[in-house]
Amino acid sequence: MEINSGTLYRVEITEYEAGWGQRMDRADTKYFTTLEEAEAYKAHWEEGGSYELYWKANITKFGARIGKK
């Protein structure tokens, strides 16, 4: 028996600050069932910012299958 739970998209946000470095806040990491939703969340974080403080997002696609065919 095989269970296909579909595709998930994880969006991880990294904050960059000049003179300090970078950090990831796990509270900003979100999961979505559609690529469109994931890209909208990514765009929300990447718009704006400045030279000294900005954010970049990474989308990772997951497909889950459980069991054997």
C-alpha cells in the first residue's frame, strides 16, 4: 500500500544585516501546498529592505510517499 500526500513547498527566510551577518528565524519558515502561495510568501519577504538590512527566501519542494507499491 502506498500513500501519496502530495507536494509541499517549504519557504525559509534568511535575514542579512550589514556588519552583523545573517540569521534564520524558524518562526518565519512556512509550508504551502501550492507553488503560487510559496512564491507569494517569498516575494513578500524579498521586497523592500535596504543595503543594510534585507531578506532572501529559499523554496524547497517536497513530495511525500509512504509505504510500498
